[in-house]
Amino acid sequence: MMRPDFIIVGGGPIGSMVAKILASRGYATLILEEHSEIGKPVSCGGLVTERVIKISGVSNDVIMNEIKGASIYSPNGKEIRIGGDKKHAVVINRERFDKEMMEMAMAEGAECKCKWKVKNIHYKKNSIIIRGKEEMKCTYLIGADGARSIVAKSFYFPKVKECLSAIQTTVPFKTEQEYVKIFLGEKIAPGFFAWIIPEGEKARIGVGVKGGYFPKNYFLKFLKMVGAERKKINAGIIPIGLRKRIVKGKIAIVGDAAGQVKATSGGGLYSGIIASKVLGEACIKCFEKEENLIQYERNYMKGFGKELKKCMLLRKIFLRLDDKKMNKILSLLDEKDIEIINRYGDIDYPSLVAKKLIRNNIHPRLIKKLLNSRYYLN
Ligand SMILES: Cc1cc2nc3c(=O)[nH]c(=O)nc-3n(C[C@H](O)[C@H](O)[C@H](O)COP(=O)(O)OP(=O)(O)OC[C@H]3O[C@@H](n4cnc5c(N)ncnc54)[C@H](O)[C@@H]3O)c2cc1C
């Protein structure tokens, strides 16, 4: 490829999705990926809705398990069972998912250079210069390079609101196959939660904590608590609170690089894939006219960006709850509330069920007093 029309830094699922869209329209698209193999290392719970499978175009072969609901454990150990008979989510083989995404991009004509770490990027005249193994030039640059994005850093994009730290392991573990387990509490996972995601004979067991806390000790304690052995662990950052700007001229950031992650669950696959579609369309419209990519930012903020903002508001409420308040709130959930959760619960659009719950709660005064935030979501 002489001089690509688009260079995408990062061969994760979001970079591959943008590449697939651009290459399918005939643009010379080059992906630069620092690792030697796509999909490795894996640092993801792999819990997504079936929507993700549909909109990403991967095969059903990536699905390892189907999930009907969750058991949520309050800090005092009380279990609340949500879900029902409907399939709410699936557990995917994340390595395979990433590989299929890249294969689709390449089938459309995109090129991927692995073991190509971008070390330095800057503007020179009308070109963007990218340095790594060699020097490359392009007019349009996409940063799909994850939470520690060098593209975002090099061009001084505003910071994400928070970076959570997470550790996960996959170990042999017996647990109910159709239910995920979520554990809350300051002593278990300050500022986030711990999880057990069933994967057949094994389970993905992880802990996420808010910034300023080290997840490893919490993780080891959690493994002990649930009686799981310690095996190879994967650590990762979950960037939440969308960056205020995701476009600067002909440079755009997308996926984790942009902080397009739901602050309620740490899930970034759905929101990132939605963003990559909006970005792909904007690139196609702008390329011929040599315009900047600002319509990507505008359209995303008008669309799914709104849901991400609501997730951030829900997180603000969550962070106000100490263990005592959390126990109280969860103890207030009755059959009617659980019914609402089962009916409207959607991990891609958590604000829907939150709104319904806050509006329908039969203890509005208590909720209001505890949260002082009843009108956040209106
Ligand atoms: C512990 C954990 C559990 C999670 N669980 C879930 C879940 O259950 N469901 C869900 O939806 N989401 C989950 N997520 C979030 C999800 O993994 C991310 O949102 C998703 O991976 C974002 O994809 P991406 O392509 O934007 O970034 P990434 O997947 O991070 O891909 C970025 C790519 O860029 C490459 N790269 C980075 N810097 C450079 C460079 N300088 N040069 C070249 N290449 C570079 C990286 O090697 C990587 O391949 C989880 C995250 C963590 C940490």
C-alpha cells in the first residue's frame, strides 16, 4: 500500500470494524497493531448482548454460553436474583471474536501490520506522520488503540472522567451456567464490582475497582472468598466517561480510546461498535471533500453518546452509596421492582430500567433521601 487513505492504530474489534467499513467502500485502509497476534492477550469478561453479535457480523461460533440473568450480592451478602426466562446476554470467546472481526476487515481489502507499535505521531504540513518500525504518512488517522491511546495522548484529546482497574482470571469453577454473579461492597470492590461469568467447566472471575485503589489485593481476597484457585491473570483498564472531544480535524478516536464504555458495567463492545459505524460513515462522507471528521463527534454525541452520559449519571448515584445505603436500597427491591428489572433490563441501555425503577418505586421518598438524585434521569 503506497500511501493509505486511512491509517487505523489498533487492531482490536473497534479498529477492525472501522477498517471493514472503509475498505468495503474501496478506501486504502491500513491497521497498525502492536501485538504479534490479533485477539491476544484477552482482558475481557466477554459478556455482551446478542445485538453485539448481530451488528458486528461475527458468526455464532464465538458464543460460548447463554445468560438468562444475574445473582447480585449486596455488601451484607443478601442475594437478589434478576433475569427470568429470556436470554439476556451471551458469553463470547473474545479471542475468536477479535480474530473474526479482523478477518472480515481483511476480506474487504484492509491491510493489517502486526508487531507494529506506533511510538510517535505528529503533524507536518498537511500530513500526519506516524513513527514506529518505519515512518508513514496519512491524511486521516483513526485512534482505535484502547485505553492508553497514543493517538489521544499525542494530540491532547481531553481526558476520560475515570479509569477503573480490573483483574480477571479464567479458572475451573462450578457455578450456575445461566447466571452471572455480581458482588458489591467497599471491601470487595470499592467503586465497582466483582464478577463470576460462567463459561462451561470454567468461569471468568474478576474484580474492578475505582481509580486510586489497587485491584490485586481485592482480587486475591475475592478468589479466596469464592473458593477459586489462582491462575494466570489478566489486568486491564476500563476508561469511563466519554472524552469531551473525539475529533480533531482529520484525526478521530473511537472505542476505548475515546472512553466509549458504559460506566454501569464497564462494557465497551456494543458502544464501541456503534461508534465505529458512525465514524465509518463520517469518514466516507468527508474523504472526497477533504473535510474534517467533526460530524462523527456530533452524530455520536446526539446518538449513543446520550446513553453513555446517562450511564455516568447512574455511576454518580452508585458512588454515593456506601455499604449501608447499598444494603438498604437493595433490601427495598420487591417483587414489582424485580419484575420491572426483568422486563426492561438491558445491559446496552441501562438507563431504561433505571428510569422505570425510579419512577415506579413505591418508596420514592426514601429513595430520594438516600440518593438525593431522583431527577437525574428525567
Ligand atoms: C477486565 C475487563 C473486562 C471487560 N469485560 C467486558 C465485557 O464483559 N463486555 C464488554 O462489552 N466489554 C468488556 N470490557 C471492555 C472491552 O474489553 C473493551 O471495551 C474493548 O476491548 C474495546 O475495544 P477497542 O478495540 O476499542 O480496544 P482494545 O480491545 O483495547 O484494542 C486496542 C488495540 O490497540 C492496540 N494498540 C494499543 N496501542 C498501540 C500502539 N501504540 N500501536 C499499535 N497498536 C496499539 C492494542 O494492542 C489493541 O489490540 C472489559 C474490559 C476489561 C479490562
